[in-house]
Amino acid sequence: MDEQLMEISGTIRSVIFQNEENGYTVLRLDMGDADEATVVGCLPFASPGEGLTAAGKWEKHPSHGTQFKAVTARRHLPVGEKQIYAYLASGAVKGIGAATATLLLDKFGAQTLSVLSDEPERVAEVRGITLRKARQYSETFRKQAALRSLMEFLAVHGIPPEYAMRLYKVYAEAALETLKNNPYVLSSEQIGGRFDEADALALSLGFEDDSPERISAALIYEMRYNLQNGHSFLPREKLTAATASLIGVEQESADECLDMLADAEDVVLCTVAGVNAVYLRGLYEAEEGSAERLKAMAAVRYGGDTDIAALLERLEQRQGIRYAPLQRRAIELAAGRQLLVLTGGPGTGKTTVIKGILTLYDSMKIETILCAPTGRAAKRMTELTGEEAYTIHRLLGAGWDREGDRAVFRKNEDDPLRCGAVILDECSMVDITLLYALLRALPENCRLVLVGDSDQLPSVGPGSVLLDILRSGTVASVRLKEVFRQGEESRIIRNAHGINEGVQPPWQENKGDFFFLVRPGGEKLSTTVMELCWDRLPSRMGFDPRDIQVLTPSRLGENGTYALNARLQAALNPPSPEKKEKSFGERVFREGDRVMQIRNDYDILWTRSDGESGSGIFNGDVGTVLSVDTEHELLWIDFDDKRTPYGFEQLSELELAYAVTVHKAQGSEYPAVVLALGKTPARLCSRDLLYTAVTRARKLLIIVGDKGIASAMVDNARKTRRYSGLRARLAGEV
């Protein structure tokens, strides 16, 4: 146990608050000699009368005073009739209250709990209790006993108690036995523990260094870890070598266990463009299924009775424009193909083409749905087209399958969307799993138009969807290149196209909407960024601080998001007696703060101002902290009119968002962008990252940093290789 943790023991006197979903509990502990403590932590089903030994630390709560925050805990069933009565009378066992507790104790005395657990038929001997009720009482009690035993086991081995609830949800009363038989279930996707936690537990229980369970878990860990690098699969030789090195076993042993995983259908082995590929089963199904559907759609041609030339003439007259040749070509292909890819940089008229395609489909009586990967991208699409756009998650009815404990979409081949066409914007952000979910939900004859900028960064998730489709050469596509007059007047747009072609912008030419302020990095760079957001841009150029977004390549370092957010929070939303706040680890969340959700959470409930309600807040969603409710341990946040409560135990899902990484800003556009370019890791010093950052700015871009780093990024056209098989599958190379 950590030497910094201290231990307290006693009997639970009362439970003040308990969240049944995650086990978060606030209770009063009687420690004897008239000494009491408020204990908080993950203590599911805690009830008065139970004994509790907790290890943790004392903390000062702003409203409730001194509390003991339990990191691990051991719980003991009540001993003696007085404590047993307190336990049962509290409602710990559903259906049993004070009156029934008295009857049970009168009948069984100190043996009440053992009878309740092991002899439910004897409970039915008590007046007023039927055999059905007795069995229900016994089932509830055994469930709680199983969870208690599980928590005690975790506590002994120094494992955080929150895993107990997750294990119990998946394995029910068999959770403890399952964990003892294979501790590596702790690091499974369903439970979410770290591999090193599971590995330490397994080795302490006597598992051998080269046990099949250990090697198999390490292989799966390596696969999942590399999803963060965008890989859909890994070459077999690289995977087994990395795994063998990670846990210190022979590569031959890793190969043998990999074959065992393939036999169990946990992974899929196949050859992709000459590479021996290893896929997690879900990713293989997503890639293979996407390729099959895209190939089928790409082969469909339409004749039709629509006079496209005449329609284009009417569109031009109505909009007072003249379509460029490539724009006309895109609209013609949208009429004649089931699948079309439209790409182009800023100012090339993608929105004009989308509007033209919408009018085309309307004239053809084709009902069209607009969608985008993120809420901000969907909102921007709505503003530009005048038509409602949805996030993909909202469109598909994202939810959570509690039985399988995984994300699911209500819309699929069994319950498809009701439309004749879908236009998906910001396609470069879409990973292979999200594409597959959308394709599964399309009606058989539905048209699909994929729109994006193929020169931007690829998706955060696995795959290279847009690039793979284009490189396959099997799908009709149009790449818009001409920058129109309005775009030519913007130095942001001109310089973005120049950067994309490897041309160094005139960095010293500070005018219009594009500026470069030379700062070597460190303190000077951070101070300049803070002053721009807090004073110079609002006072001199009239920008609302809420319309200014700071971007940076990295989360870490002296000019990364962590450091910049601390400076910007202090300047833009400083502490105040009028503003409540909540500390969580090294972060402080304060009323008025700009925050970002950092993982998909399908369970979070939200309500809009018009009364609409739903669930799900997703990775990259940005909101504002409305209030900090210390009494009920809640943070209320507004995500673009989705008002939702976060329990304090959920705050690990949030980060401050005054500064965000360029990757996180994909799909968003801001009135003003301040790009901090200090010391940048080599892997992030790339042309596509700089291009993506520049194209996030709509009215003003100010780059603050090292000109040498900016120039190096322009010169570096190398793209990080992703292991993805979609291109090969579309091209028939698999």
C-alpha cells in the first residue's frame, strides 16, 4: 500500500449519498470513543451497521469540511444483533425495513445474515414473508455480499475500488472467481483497467511470466494501444516483437498465443497488400464491411430523366453565380452516381457545390440528410447551407448496450435511415468504425456524398478513410483546386494553400488576417498568448474572448495545452468569491470555464432549452461550466444547448479547453485563432498539422512562436504511416 495513505476503521453509522451507477458514496463512519468521520469514495451498496476499514487521505471540502477520501476499502458484515438490525433496518436489502428486520432478529438472532444468505426457505417461516419474497431478499443479499467480497479482494491488492462496479456489471456474482482465474480481464476494454495493474495482480497471484493468459493480454493491449496511433491493424512480426519486448518473453511464445487468440476469434489474421496483418475482430469487420458496401455503391450508375445542364443553368441564375468546370462536374456526378467524394481546400467552393447538390436532389424528389462527425462541424454545416445538419452519433441514435457493455447505434441495416441521400462533411475526421456504422444505416439505394479536405490531418481514431478511398481510384471523385475571389482576398486562405504546396508564407508580412509574432518559446510565448486573448484582441480588434481559440500541436511541454490552459484560466476566468470551483487532481474547474469532453460517454443525460432530452456527450465536444453544486457533488455544463450534470467522480472525462490541440480542433472553425508554436515534438512537426491549424481560423490567425519551427513544418510533407487496409480492399488487393 502507498506509504502516503493512512488507514481508518469503524462502523458505518449513516449513508449520506450514494450513486447506484458508479458506487460513489458519502457516509459517516463511527470510529469509537465519540470520534466520527465523513468518508467519500467508491463504496457501492455501503449500509449502516457494516464495518469499514479505509485507506486514503484527509481532504478539505469547501462546503462540507474535512473528509476522508477512500482510495481502497475493506468492508465487514455487521456482527451482533444491534449492528445487524441497523444494517437491515436501513434498507440495505431491498424490501426489508425496520419492522421486517425486527421480525427476522426475533426469529434468528445473530444468525440472521447467514440464514438470509444460505437458507431462504427458513426466512419464509417468519410471519408475513412468502417464499417468493424470501428468495428475493436472499438474492439481493448475496449480490451485495459478492460485490463486497470483490471490493475486499481489490483492496488487499491495492487496486482502485471503482473497478468492482464494472466487473460486477459484466460478470455479476461470478466476478471475483473470474478475476482470480484470469486477472487480465481487468485490462479488457469492458473494464478499462491498465495492463500494468492487471499484470501486477496476476503475478502476485502466482501466474507465470510466460503464461498464455499474460501473453494474450499483452498482445491485445499492444493492439488497443496502437489504435491511438490510428492503426487499423498491425503487421504480425511487429506485434509479436513489441509484445515480447514489453513483458520479457520469447517472440515464439507470443506467436503461439497469437494463433490461440485467432482460434478464439478475438483477432483476425489475414494478408493485406502482401503484409501479414493482425486485426482486432471489430476493426476487421468494420474495414471489410465498409469496403464491400463502398465498392457496391461505387459501381452504381444512374441515367434518369433529369436534364442536368438545364438544372445547372437554373441554379446559376437563382444564385447569381457561374459554376466553375470542376464544380459543374461534381454536381453532374452527384446526379449520376450513388457514391461521390468531393474534396478541396478553403475558398475552393465546396459549400457552393453542396448547396447545388441539395437543390439537385430536391428537384429529383430525393430526401437528403446532412451530417458531420462533431457537433461544431454539424452546426457550421447548418449555418452555411441553411439546412439542419446532424452529428453522426445523433443521426444513428448512439447508445450503450448494457448487456454487452459497449457502444451501439440504434440505426443499422435492420432499422435504416429514412432518406434517399446523405451528405457527410469533414470526412477526413471519420474513422473506420464510424464510417461502417453510417454505411450500415444507409437504405439500399441511398446516395452518399463524402466531403472533406484530404490535406488535413487524418482522423483521431483508426484508419485513413478519406485518403484510402481517394487513393484506391475506385470511387468517383472531384478535387476542387481553384480559389475564388473572396478567398483570394484572405491571407489565411492564400497562405494555407501555399503551405499545402510547400511554399513558405511571407512570415514577416503582418497585415490583413494573418500575423506572425516571433517568440522563442517558453515564458515569453505563453505570456504573449495570454495577453492576446485577455487584452489585445478584445480591446483593439473587438473579439469576444469566447470567439478566440488557442491551438497548439501538443498537450505536454511548457507551451502545451496543460500549461497554456492554466495561464489562460487564470487570466480569463480568475478565482472569485462569486464563482464556485472544484479541484480535481491538478485541475480546477470553475464556473464560467470552457471545457472539453475527452472520451465518448453514451450514458450522460442532457436536456435542451426547448425540452428535448437525450444521452451521450462525445470526444471533442466543448461546453461551458454553468454551476458547481458542492452540496450534491455535481458540475452542470452547457454543450451547445445540451445542459448536463457531471458527478464529481466523472471529472476525469473533462479538460479545460481555452487551449486545445490541433487534432482536437479538427472539424471546427473559429472567428479568431491563436496558434502557439513553441518547441514541438518531431512527430508533430508536419505540414498537414500546420495546414490544419491555419484553416481553423475564419477571420483572424495569429501565430506566436518560433519561425524556424513554422518553416520546418512547411518543409516536412512526410505523413505518418498508418496501417490500414481499406485502400487495398477497395482496389481488390486483398
